[in-house]
Amino acid sequence: MAPPPPVEMDDTMKAMFGILTQNITQLRLANEAQAARMEQLTEELALSRDNKLRFKVIEPKGGNMLWEDLKTTLAARFADTAQRTNKFLNLFDNLVQDSGESLLNLSMKVERIAKQAYPTFSPLNLDVLIKNKFLAIVPEEVFDKLNIALLDKDLATVPFEKIVSLAEKVQTPKTKAVIVEVAKAANVIAITPEPIANIQAAISLRPNSGAVPRTNCTHCNKPGHIQTSCWTLYPNLKPARNSNGNFRGRGNFNNNNNRGSYSNNNRGGWNNNNGNQNNQSGGGRKCYACNELGHMANMCPTRNRFNHMPPPSTYQIRAPNTTVFALD
């Protein structure tokens, strides 16, 4: 078989095929490197399962000073010198509670500065010092309540945490629910009283008369009137009462001076001519027959007394008792 005829390529085609050949070569080399890396990772994984693989820890790099020399230098730098202690003593003496600072933060600050101001104190003495300083700078109302709570206790035996907890409890204000009641405005109705003449016309001083309507007052809950004519609301509507004439001349039922005389000079009346022997004055009485003051209906001069009922037995003339003798 005859070989194919050669293909003539220009410079552009030759450059393109050259770039393609280089890329294929680089891809083949990358695949070989990746395969080698995968094989290495597989071997390392197998070694790690057998606890034979050890990783190297990279240590930080520092200066050229040895560790012992570094510890000595730092200890000397932050040692409790007299100057440093005096600064903390001054700060401890001027401790105050800042605005808005809680009691918990204040207790932590007191404890931290006390340890730096008194480094040579024993733990027991330092604990008592911290408690006394904390109680000295808390607010006055908190101190008074803590003083009452710790009155019968030894301050050295009470833990500092408990004192701080008690201080927070007594400082926390207890909010109370305030219930605001809103009252609706009631409609005000103006009540005008009835005329005095209408009220007095309906008044009868007889105990069993039917002149007063059987109604109950909505103000005083008493029968015989309504709220517009209530005497407790309008005192000027109260009827005139008797003067209770003290029964001048007791035992004398007429105007004579015969003590103990029961003569019926004034028929139907136990009063004298002055009309003050009764328990009611004559001026306060009102006749329901003629509507005039000064007398009652049974003594009304304009009323026919026995038109609708028979007169009482005292007014009937009885026949004298007669004895009939039978004659034989």
C-alpha cells in the first residue's frame, strides 16, 4: 500500500500542533506525579493504622535567651517591690463603686486589688480585710440591711460569696404591679324638686291615711315619697313638726284648774284651749278634707261627719231601761 501523500502545512498549523504536543506532554507528567502522590498517601495511611507514623511538631522560634534566664527576668520585672505595693495600697484605700457598677464587679475588684496591695497577708486575714472593705464601700442602705442580716453571725465564718449574694438581694428593688383603674364618667342627671305646695298637699299626719302614695324613694329607700321630694336631699321640703308642748298642766284635760277633773267640756279633745296638750301642735296639722292647716278631718267644720257611716254608739240616744210588770 502506498503511503499517503504528504500534507503541506503552513506556519500557523505547525505552531498549533506544537502547542498541542507540549500540553499533552505536561498533562502526562502531571498524571504521573498525581499517581505517585496517591501511592505515597496510601502507604502513609497504612503506616498510621499500625501506629508507625509519627508527625513532627514544628516548635516556635524565639530569641536566644534560655528559659531559666527568661523566668528570672520576668520574676524580677513583676516582683512585689515597695513602689508597686504602695501604688496598690493607694488604689485600695480610694476604692469606690463606680456609677452603674454592679456589686458583683465591685466585689471582684476589691478582692483583686486587696491581694496585690497586701501580698504578705495570710489567707484568713486577707479574707477578713476583703469583707470589711466591701462592706465599707457598698451603698448605705445596702450596708444597713446587711448589718441587720449579719448581726448575730461572725464575719470570719461567713463566706465572702454569701455576703455578695445577700447584698445583691437587698439591693434589687422589688417591682410591684400598679393597677390603674380608669373610672368612666357617669352621666349626671339634674334632679329638680317638686314644688313645696305639691309636697305639703300630699302630706297627711294620720298614721293610716291613704293620702301618701305607696312608693319607695330611690335615695333613702323609705316609703311614702320619691327622690325628687326626699327630705334628706331637700331639707326645705320637710313638713313642719310639732313643738311638743311638754303637756302643761298634766292630768288636766280641760282648761279649768280642777286637778284630776275629767269633765268633757271640750268634747272629743284632751287638749286645753291653747291646743298644746297633745303631742302635736295644732298649727302643724292639716285637714285632708278641706286642705287647710290647723285641724284634722275629724274636726273639720265644713265636713258632714256622719253622711256615709252611722254615728258612733256614744252619739246614739238609747231608750231608758224599763221594767215591765205583768199584772195578773
